[in-house]
Amino acid sequence: MKPQANDHVAGGKPQTTRRRGVVPKVIPFVAVLVLFTVVSISYPSIRYSQTIVSRLSSDDDGDDPVQPSPAAVNWAGEPPQEAAGDSVVDGNSDREDRENISSNIVDINMVTAAVEEGKVQVAPKSNLEIPASLSFEEVNPVAVEEKVVKVAPRKKSRRSRRRSRRRQRRDAAFTAPRIVSKTEAPPKVPAARSDGGGGDDDDVKVLASEVAYNNEGCNIFSGEWVRDPEGPYYTNLTCDWAIQEHQNCMKFGRPDTEFLKWRWKPEGCELPSFDPEQFLEMVRGKSLAFVGDSVARNHMQSLLCVLSRVAHPVDASNTPDQNFKRWEYRDYDFNITKFWSPYLVRTEKLDPHDNKRPFKLFLDEFDESWTTQIETFDYVIISAGHWFFRPTYFYLNGKIVGCQYCPETDIKHLPSYFSYRRAFQTAFRAINGLESFNGVVFLRSFAPSHFENGPWDKGGDCKRTEPLKKSEKALDDYNLEFYRIQLQELKAAQIEGRRKGMKLRWFDATVPMLLRADGHPSRFGRLPNPNVTLTNDCVHWCLPGPIDSWNDFLVELMKREGGGGGDRKSEF
């Protein structure tokens, strides 16, 4: 049949003329059926894809429910650096979703490609507002699926079921593998639970047991505080040369002394009391470094005081700065050095002459003030915590990627967990990169503060006079998350360092000190002044005080290393 002139389509191709009335009536019905089938198959995929993209664009919104409010931010420096028990959340899954952002990465290109494969129209990648240098937690398909609108089940043909299985395999591609940047390469470790349930405590207990070394059938960090009428090891008068004013609670009139008469009793074994002569013989010819913030300095001063019963060191510091001190016990060829590094990574001040201004944290760069110095030490104790609640700007690869409590609206606001995790990743990367280090590194875990009846800047205080029982206080909120992050990053570093023979050990101060709300200076770290309103110090620890027990732990950990390290001298 010849084509008719009016049968041409817009493209110019001729079509044959069909006679009217001969089109089978079943065709419209089949077309509707096919369209209905396609829509029913595609709809769950569309919803699934849109849910994932929505989570990626909204999870990291900077509203950290665990952090203190901006109004409670401490700009003034120590003492206290953090808000405390008032910043409590309900432990729901949204909290965990936001906090887990800081540990893993989802490849946005992979998500976009999968969405395009499903022929789903979504917002362009640029609208996701996720800097390329940030890392994000893997999307949990179970958690995502819970938010998907359920479609009523339909009876599917065999062909439809095959398509459904192919679609499920394709959707599985949305859970991207971890992609590690050049500045961080820790092995994957167990992630935090996302159900907000009571299993969090069990999870961290399992992690703690995994990173522990040579427990010899007894976990010295699990126990209770029991009365010790023989305490303390020293007084504020016998060690006044090492105790700073804001820790000298007896000098400034603390009326009770019962908080000094407790010792830590592990479950199932004994923790011997500190013997200064035994300690000095054990460390003869060796060196010990403390790396961290003011609580690390607090620990060093406690050790100096418990040793003062038998020996006094020589101050061999080359600076008057209390944050960089070196003490030498020359009769024992033993020295103790303090390296100030509250963030453990390279930092810069916005104003070099003003410590109250926010800091710039270069989270993937080493703080060479200590990373270039510790290689000759036999023992190194690193710790960090309270400074991470301050206003800060975060940098990766030399570029700003976010901030905490900054006034700018064009910078992504991120929680303290983001910087805390990366700081420990970088610190352990520096340690594992040391070429000739043969010593032992202890990660002393975060020591909680104890502000009660208000935050630190609104009358919060720590007035207790004796320890809490384990049944009275549980590890929760930001204390739990900081503790978990330290465990996870230590485990990752242990896996990496084991190939090089590195000795990375766990020193748990969190669990015992969570119960010592009675051991802080409170208002007894200064002279009373009725005309001046000052915050109470529930971050640092009285000397003498419960922090002296850390030296009991230290001796036991050193014994379990068999004396470790080697007879080497350090230079500072």
C-alpha cells in the first residue's frame, strides 16, 4: 500500500495507513496492565533511593544533641572546659545516626549512579552539601528501610519476581564500601549501635576486653571504691612544690577529708598500693612522657607527689611553662616529661595572644611538638578530652570542612565527635609511623567531669563527699561516645601497629573515675571572694585525691609489660 501524505510524523518518516476499526480491542487493556506493573515495580525503588539521598543530605546538620548549647560554651580556658550532665539526650536512634557520621564514608557518586540506573530523578549532587573531604558513616539499609512507606503486597508473576530480585541486588549497591582518604587509614572496627538501646554498654565492654592486654585473669579497671583508712599517700604540705593552686583543695578550706580515704578494689583480685621505691627501681634508666591537656599535667603532678615520699626530682625544664616540664630523678637515671597537646594534632590560634578565641584544628596533621620527641621514650601516656567541647574550626587537607560553635552560617557545623575521632586517628598514625620506637604507649581514657544541678556556667557544682556506687552511675551520653571512640580507634591502631611490633595499650580511667564526683576542687581551688562570681572546677582533681590511684594502675600495667622499653635515655 502506498503511503499517504498526511501519514508522516514530525521526523519525516512515512508510516503505513491502518484501516479504522481493525485495531484489536485487547491492546488498550494490555497497555494499561503493563504500565501498572512497571509503576508497582519501580515505586519501592524510587522511595528507597529518595530516602537514602534524604538521609545523606540531612543527617549531618550540625545539631549535635549531646554537645552543650552555644550559650554554655567555655571561651575562657581552664578550669572547666565542658558542660556536663545537663546536656542529656534520650538515647534515640537519631542521636546515633548523627554521631556515626564521623567514622565512615559513603561514595556519593556511587549513590548517584545507582539512582540514575533506577531512572529516578533526584536533586543534583551539589545540593547534598557534603564536602568531598568529609567522611560519613555507611548507610544502614535496615535503619533506612524502617522509614520507607510500605506498599501493599501484590501477587507477582515469575518474571516480576526475577525483576524484583535484580532490583534488590541493585539496591544493595547503595551501601557503599568504606573509602579511606589519604590522611586516614584505620582498619574497620565495630560501629556504635544505632538502636539507642541498652546494649551500648555491652558493646563497649566487648571492645574494652578486645583492646586489653595481658589481663592475667583479672580486669583491674572493673571494680568498686572501698574504704582505705590509711590514705592518702601524701599531703598538700609535703608536696606543695608540685601542686598547683587550683588543685590544692586543702589549702583553700575544703572542710571534709573522707574523699581521701578510698582505694580502688578490682573484682576478683587486688590492686597493690603504690610503692615509690619499687616504682623507681622498676623505671631505673628509663623515661616517661605525658602527652595531652591539663588533666595529663594533673596526673604527672600526682606521680611526682606519690614519689616525693622517697625522692625529689630536679627541674630540668628549658622553659618556665608548666605545660612543658621535665623532671629528672638522677639517682635512678629516670626522667618524666610533659608535652602540652590538648588536641593531639596541629593547631593554630585565631589570635596568637588570646587563648579565649577559637582554635583551628588541622585534624590530619601531626603536632610535631610531641610526635618528633617521643621516639626515645620508654613509656608514653596520651590523653585528651575536655578541650574538644570548645569553639573550633576543622581543617582536612588544608581546607576548612566545618566548625563547632562558630558564628558563620556558610560553614558546616559539626559535633565534637567528628574532631575527636580524627584527632586520635592522626595521633595513632603518627605513633605507628615512628621508625625506631621500642617503648609502650598507653591511651589513658577520658576522665569524666561531674557538674550537677546545672551546667558549668550556670551554677553546676560537684559537692559530693564520697564515691558513687557502680549501681548508681552508668556511662552514658557524651562520656559513653568519647569512651567508645577511643576504644575503636585504639583497636584500629593496634591492628595496624601489630605488624610493626608496636605496643599500644589501654589505660581505663573512665570507668573508675565516673564514680568519683567527690574528687574535684569545686570552689576549693581558689580563695573565696564574695564580690566575684567564678565557675566551680569539676574537671580537674584535688591533690591529694582520687587521681593518685592512677599511679596504682600505671605500676600494674608496667609490670605486665615485664619492664618493657629498654635502657635508653630521652632528650628534650
